[in-house]
Amino acid sequence: MSSVNTEIEENINLPEAKVESPWKDAWRRLKKNKMAMIGLVIMVAVVIVAVFAPFIAPHDPFYSPVMEDGRTELSLIGPTWNYPFGTDRLGRDLFSRVVYGTRISLMVGIITQMIALSIGIPLGALAGYYGGWVDEIISYLINVFLAFPFILFAIAIMSVFQDPGIDKVFIALGIISWPGLARIVRGQVMALKEEEYIEAAKSLGANDARIIFLHVIPNCLAPIIVTVTLGVAGAILAEAGLSFLGLGAQPPTPSWGLMLSTGRAYLRSNPYMMWFPGLAIMITILGLNLFGDGLRDVLDPKMKD
Amino acid sequence: MSEKILEVNNLKTHFFINKGVVKAVDGVSFSINKGETLGIVGESGSGKSVTSSSVMRLIPTPPGKIVDGEILFKGENILNKSMDEFRKIRGNEIAMIFQEPMTSLNPVYTIGDQIAEAIQLHQGLDKKEALKKAVGMLEKVGIPAPEDRVHEHPHQLSGGMRQRVMIAMALSCNPELLIADEPTTALDVTIQAQILELMRELRDEFNTAIMLITHDLGVIAEVADKVAVMYGGRVVEQTDVKTLFKNPKHPYTAGLINSIPTLEGDSGRLEPIEGNVPDPFSFPEGCKFANRCPFATDECMTKEPQLEKAEKGHDVRCHRWENLDLKK
Amino acid sequence: MLTYIIRKSFMAVPILIGIATITFLLNFVFVPGDPVRIAMGNHGDPATIEMIREEMGLNDPLYIQYGRFVGNIFRGDLGISYTTRRPVFEMIMERLPATAMLAVSSMVIAILLGVTAGIISAIKPNSILDYLFMTGAMIGVSMPVYWLGLILIVIFAVNLNVLPVGGYGTFAHLVLPAIALGVRQAAHIARMTRSSMLEVIDKDYIKTARAKGLSEKVVVIKHALRNALIPVITVIGTQLGYLLGGTVLTEVTFSWPGVGRMAIDAVNRRDFPLIQGTVLFLAAIFIVVNLLVDLSYGVLDPRIRYD
């Protein structure tokens, strides 16, 4: 009986047939979008730097020649061939720290979005699927979370921890990044709920979770991907901001925001200390934004916000 | 009576796009006398709307460009005028109404403001006087309670009402030439008839010449004096309205006439023309209509026919017009 | 119109209560240990701590505390600071003018720059100026505000020595922070204005306006921009959230004595009522301004008034 059901279900599984060619089409159009391709190249480069950080960085990012070996002459030297971005007060190589900072930033982006996805998709699906009071409550939560300015919300959460750190940043940013995703999934579920093939799948006894993951998620993959891409950018910016304020990553973590915070004390004597971490943030965010925007134009021209 | 208000000679409006040059209008000539109504009829893609936009100099440049020809308005070539000079004519002596009454009015301003704007601009009236005149115009086009309606926004009006507002706006400066680009296409049949009736009345009252663009020969039959049939960026037949319906000489015209639904519901006579207008890059080399023409010969496929005088006041662009009997 | 305002305003109330609830939960439920003890550090003697706890009602059951907290908010009472023992609302009001001045001037810069650049880009799409503005805008939205702030400090305060590094008091002090904070908003507004203008300029009613014989300037400013601004206003509204977050970062960067910097000081001193009060206050501003943005639609877009 159940195998017959699956067979019929597969036969009426229209959206999957619909999904394939639009993706190819989207990729073809994306390739033509110069800006998006620049963004993609930047993103790939950032990932490569993060993955191969130990091979790219000439020095140990945590090694302080000043503290550990008393080599005070290596403190605060400007950019040279050996130290392309110069060194900080502890004599640590800033280039190596910026390279390793890529890992921190990417981790922030990926982990927060994973948390956001694992909260947002189920909540959005529940709201859209069951409607009624479930929807009322979840929609209310979405509205409240979206009405809370992002950085302020993050600051409010980080203020609770007595010992801030990068791990807490993951949690803080993750639990406030889900509403956008939930809203997308909710809308999609509501739109698809009435479609015939969903009705058919239901009448064949497919369970709700199966319907949601097999039929609904593939249909809103496009806006989800766009939201996640731009969400990664938002999370990286927010982490850098929190760390700049001293509420995020703590020393000696090579967080770009934290490096900027340190560099702020040396604006007169050693301005190079703030140039490179900032540049790293900007390039990374630029790549994500360019790619995300291009993706949005290609996948869903109507989705603007 | 035969004073020419508009004379278009050998107009060529081309669009330069990535794929190549689209010759949307390619050597079109016609004229309109004072108080006369010329219907320009053709399917979409025939170049009729580009022709009307060219006369208004509303062709988006780039990609569009008027590459050749002249447009004489009261004997002066408007293409030689600077844009600033032409703006004094546009909306004043030549006015235009568009196909989509639902979207042709600015949603954020009241209809009174929008009518008054043109009056203030061209007649130098102050806002108050202009609004008063706008009320008068609204009354003329048959809008009930015009004193209240002037203060309303477009979204508060129905499509038919909006087209009346567009007509009021166009006629507010007593233009000598009114260009109407598919003025009734977007409207219900009953509203269509009302708008056409209104245009006829106003034409008689103001003695305005009208250039009526339409795909619908039924509309032409109702209001036009003369007709130019366009296909593939060219005029293929041109004559007065009676002759056109009684004695069409171009197979395309005959096809259009045959595809008019009749009231008797005699569906057997409804014969739409085979095929569609080709995309701008796939027109046949010779006669543009050759690939759809039931009478096409080898000559038609390779050699482009010229517009010939078939009889007095009746021009046709067809190699075989003498051999064909297309009369009903 | 009036019912529209009232309905919209009432819709904001539950959102505000939601945010109040979140901050309450964060600071009184999730904070591990005794917040007063944490705030006082190791040198608080138990009797004083107990006195403060009693004074602040921290010994009451949570639901009573919560009810009192929400009730007090609507009377403008945000509690008492642990460190200064002064009403939080009073402290915020002292700092508010500085923050308001910074936020408003950066917004003015942002709107002027952004709308102008957006219009110019839209009028001549794919021109050199368009590429220049849009590349600039793309970089602008990708740049952290505080980094731009640091760059401005290095250039104008350290190297050229024409403006102060930070601080408050004169117009010269305002210039750099306002620019740093405004650029990102300007970039967003420019991008939105451009795409919105490009969409509007193809509309039929623009053709109608041209057909009337209006000059291109009147067509663009009166007929196109007025319509194009409607979605731009939304962007300005949503960007205000970033602006308020950006204010915190900018105030810290330029030692600007506003509400945002007070909030960060409060976090560092673990002054929970003050953190909670400032966060709540700024979030409330965000909600109120978004409400105003919503209402401004009714003025800009007549179609909305009657819906």
C-alpha cells in the first residue's frame, strides 16, 4: 500500500520537475551578471583563505615575540616584507591575524545562519501550515524580533553574559537572525497549502513534515538562499561590531572587529593597524552583498527589501 | 477644408538594440486635413504606435531614433525644432491619449491637478482659473459631478471615467490634432462605444483632427474618414474608409476585414489571417506580408512592392493588386 | 485617515510590549546569579545589597516584577540605575539631545546624498556617473560605520588636522561622526532611489506627463520622483534600525556622549536597569519612527488612505 502511495506521489510530484530547469536558467543568467560574478570570485577567495590559513599565514597568529621571547623590537613595526600588515604591540604578525580572522568571520556567518535556519524553517512552516493561533503566536514573535534593531538586540543579549566571547556571539546572533527566514517559509507554505498536489499528497496520507520538506522547502529555496547569503554578511558585520565594542570576541581571538578596536588606540602612531582588518571586513561583505544582490535579481526579481 | 494639419513624409523610426536594428517604421507617409480623422490600423508590431509616438517625439532615445523623413505640422517640420520649442506644441496644439487609462494618470495627484497642469503651462492661467477650466472640461467629457471629481485621485475612478479624464486633459488646450493610441482597447465593449461616441462629438464641436491608432477595424468603421493600413513598418493600403471596406485591394486589408466579428454571429465568415506577425528580424525579404499571404508568388518573396496609386485616393502596396478580386 | 493612524498606533503597542518582555527576560531571568551583586562587584557588603534588592523590588515574585516593569514603562519609568541610583529615564533624557543631533544630521546627509545620486544615476543609467555612484554605494553598504569613522579620523583629524578626533560641543565635532554614520544610509537610499526611479520612469503616466509638454525637469521631479519616493521611504524606515545600531558604534568611535555610548558603558559596568532602559528606549524610537513612516505613506500615496 505504502509503496503504491509513494509511486503515485512521485508521479504527482510536479514542483521537482519545475525546479530543475529554472535553476539551470538562473545560473545562466547569473553568469551574465558581472557584479554577481565578482561577488562569487571574492567569496571563493575568502573561503580559500579561511581553509588554507595555515599555509597562507607566514607566522603563528597567536605568537607574541614580545611577551614570550622578550623581543620588544618587534612591537608595533609598520608593514615590511616579513610583516606585510605590520605587527601589533605584542609583536604579533597582523597579516597572519587577518588571515586567521577570515576563519572567525566565516564561522560566525555560517554558524549563525545554521542556527537561524534551524529555528526559522520549522517555525515558519508551523505557522503557515497550521494557521490559527499557532500562526498568530509565531507571526507575533516574528514581528517583535524584526522590530528590534539588530545590533541593539545583539548588544542586549551579549550584556547578559558575564564572560563574552565568540561562542556566545554565535548564539546571540543565531537566535535573532531567524525571523526573515521564518517569514519566507510561512508565506510559501501558506501559498502552497492549497495547491492540488499538496492536497493529493495529503489525501494519500503523506505526513506533514514530509510534505513540508519534500514539497515546500524546495519551492522557497531561492529566497532562502538569498536571505542566507545576505544574512551571512549581516552576521559578519554584527560580530565585528560587537567585538569592536568589546562585547564580542575577546583577546587573543583574531577577530577583525577586535583588531579594529585595538587599532583605535594607535590611530596617530600606527594607523596601518586599522586599515587592513577593516579592508578585510569590507571586501568580504562586498563579495557577499554583490553575490546576494545578483542572486536576488536572478532568482526572484520581485523580492526587494 | 483641405488644409493639411499634419503631413508625414517618408518617416523612418528605427530601434538600435543588441540584436541589430529594428526598422519599426520604415518609410511611412500620410497626411491629415483639418477636422479629419485618419485611422491607422494594423496588428501589434506593425509600427502604428511607433508612428504616433514619433509624431509626439516620445520615442525613447536610445535605443530608438527617427533616422529619416519629415513630420510637418501646419507646414513646419517639427523634427527640426528644438525640444524646448516642440514642448510648446506638445500637449497644446498636438495632444495624445493612450491605451491604458488605468495607468496613464499619475496616482499621486488629483485629476483636477493633472488637467490643470497642462492648462497652466500652455495657457498661462493661474491655478484657480485652470482648475475651473478643468471642471468645465470634465463636464464636457460627461463626467458627473465634476466639481467633486476634480478633487479625486485616479484610483477612485473607473477605467472608462479615467479615459474620459485623459480626453478632457488632451482637449483642455483645444489642440488642432489629437492622437489617440488604442483609446478603447482596454475598455469594456459598452464603454468603448461611449468613448468613441464622445470622441466623435468632441471632434465635431472643436473641429479637431484625429489620428486614431487601432488594431480594430470596427473602431475605424465607426469614426474614421480615411484609413492607412500598416504592416511591417510600412503603409500597405491607404484610402477613404468607405472604399476600404467596399473595395479592399491589399490581401492583408481583406484579411483584416474578414476577421471582424459581425453582429449576426455568422461565425463562418470569421477568417482570421493565418499566422502571426513575425519577429522584427524574420520578415521576408520581399513583401513583408508574403509569408502569410494566400496569394503570394515567388516575386512577392524576393521583391519588395512599392506603394502604387490604384485609383484616385487609393494607394496599395502589392505586386498583384490588379489581378486580385478581394471585393465582398 | 484618523482611524488609519489610530489603528496603526494600536498595532505598535503589542510589539513594544513584546520587546519589553524580551529585555525583561534577558536581564532578570537569564542573568546568572544576583544582578545587584554582579553590578556592585566584590566590594558590596551583603546588607547594602539586600537593601538595594528590597528597594528595587527584586525580592518579589517574577510575575509581580514583570507586571510592575511593563506598567512602569507606560508611565515613562524605566527603573533606577544600579551605579548612579538615578532614574534611567532621566539619564537617557540627558543624553538624548546628543544622539538625536547625530542621528538627524546623518539622516539629512544620507537623504540629500542618496536621493541626489539615485536620481542622477536613474536619469542616465549606465553612464559613467551612474557606475561611479553605484560602485560607491555598493562599497558604502559594505563598510562598517566605525571603520569609516576611523578612516575619517586618520585623514581629517590626524593627518590634515582640520577636525577634532572626537568629543562633543561644536559643529566641528559633529562633522565626522555625522558623515561616518550617514554614508551607509546614503548608499542604501541611492540604490533604492535609482531602482525605484528606473521603474517609475517607464510608467504610462510619465509618458502622459511628457505628452502634456512639461519640461523634463518637471517630469522627473514632480511626476517621477514623487512616486519613486514611496518605496524609498520604506528603506529609510527599515534602515533606521541600522542607524540606531550604527549610532552606538559611531558614538563609541568618536567618544560622542549619547545614549548609545551610555548603553555600552552600562554593559561594561553591568548596570542592568540602565542597559535594559536604553535598549528599550532605542527600540521604542525605532518602532515609533517606523509608525511615522507608515503614516507618511498616506500623505505620499493617496491610494493608501482609503484602503
